[in-house]
Amino acid sequence: MKIALSGKGGTGKTTISAGFATYFSGKGKRVVVIDADPDTNLQITLGIKGEITPLSEMKSLIYERTGVDPENPSPVFKLNPKVDDIPEKFFLKSGNILFGIMGAVKGAGLGCYCPENAFLQALLRHLVLATDDVLILDMEAGIEHFGRGTIAGIDWLIIVTEPGQKSVDTTFKIHKLAKNSGIKNIGIIENMIKDEKEKIFLDNNLNEFKILGIIPYYNKIRESEIKGNLFWENEPAFLKDIEKITDKMEE
Ligand SMILES: Nc1ncnc2c1ncn2[C@@H]1O[C@H](COP(=O)(O)OP(=O)(O)OP(=O)(O)O)[C@@H](O)[C@H]1O
Ligand SMILES: [Mg+2]
């Protein structure tokens, strides 16, 4: 299962990414989790200890793999660098979870034609198309991380939506982009639902899309932010919600 999560800022992408990672690793699967949001906090959310350098900042590795001379960088580099050993060697390990941070590519972002981008694209391609690991990608509000060939290998793009017009508008934008990109399945998670009125608002506004499930607003998840403990231990119902959602994805 390869899952990418997108949605407006603050809707719960990172929380739900951590939920998927915890759920699948709890089932004994090897899970690769990638933080692809430059404003990173997935590591803290997952409670994984250790220092990790964002991949885009591993210049000497990137230069070595793409065949660039650091003394004399040339515009010619390998578009297919070796990356299959990267998760094992350079990601943080916590139980069945391997955790990596993409980092920002300076300049034109991931659209740029540069060794950093070629390296990250190759790594994503490898994780999506050449491994059996579960892949969880915590992204920003967009899908520009993917190269054309890679995106078709993603099983699910999940757009996390909260009750509110702005989040709904962003959901429509992302859905449109994703639909034109060749992603196999696009689904919505309605998150932070406080009451029936909020659920009805989202159901009405999103009725043309596939709704994978709803997750209530849990006070205990908020409490965990303050206490600094793992929120799914504080609120076990959350992982039940995730389980229901994965059942729906496997239907
Ligand atoms: N179901 C929920 N119930 C209560 N609080 C939640 C729920 N889901 C997420 N939150 C809280 O909402 C806040 C935003 O969540 P999160 O960081 O996961 O969103 P995000 O979409 O990743 O945000 P960003 O765009 O900043 O990366 C966090 O404080 C998180 O604890
Ligand atoms: Mg986030």
C-alpha cells in the first residue's frame, strides 16, 4: 500500500500519516514514512528519537550518486542515481518504521532540474515502484513531489479535509490536479468533526468524491500536544478510525 496525504494546512495530514504508520507497523508490515512537508514535525508526532538530516541537504551523497564533481559542478548528471540502499542506511529506524525527511530543494523547488531533485525523484520512484514496503508520504497541499512516472504507482492519494470552506476549496483544487495526473485512487478523510452539523456540511460539499471515512475531533489528541505523549495511546479510538479507513481502501 502506497499512500500520499495532502490537504490544506492544519487539517491533520501529519496526525493521520502517523496514524497510518502506527497502524501498519502494528500489523507487522515494514513502513517507510517520508516527511515531504518543509515545515516538518512528523518525527515528533511519531515519537521517533534521533537526529536526521533532510535528504536534500545530503550534498556529498547526492553529488556522489548523481556523478557530480563537487569542485566543479556541471549541468550534466545522472538522472537514475543508485538509491535502493538509502532508506536502510540513512533513515531513522523505530521498530518496523523507517523515517526520512525530504527537505526543501533550494531554487525552484522540486520542479527544478538539478541533482538534488533527480536524487529525490529517483528515491520516490524506487519506494513507490520497486519495494513492497508500505509507503506513507506526508505532503503539503499539492502533488508536485511526484514525477509523472511515479505518481501512477501511488495506490491512494488521500486529501485530508476539515469542516470549513477553505479546506473544501483546497480539496477541490488538489482533487482536480490529482485526477489529471494518473493517480489510481483519490479519497477524502473528513477530520476533526465536532458534531453532526459539521459532518453534514462536508458530506454535502464533497458528495462527488469518494469519502474514505471520518475522524472525530478528539480532545485527547489536542491534550497530547501539550503533554507531549503519543496521541494514539492517549486516544485509542483514533487507530480504530484508521483501521476502518484502511478496510475501505482495500475494498
Ligand atoms: N482528529 C483530531 N482531533 C483533535 N485534534 C486533531 C485531530 N487531527 C489533528 N489534530 C490536531 O490539529 C493540529 C494540526 O494537525 P496536523 O499537524 O496533523 O495537521 P497538518 O495538516 O499536518 O498541518 P500542517 O499543514 O501544518 O503540516 C495538531 O495540533 C493536531 O494535534
Ligand atoms: Mg503537517
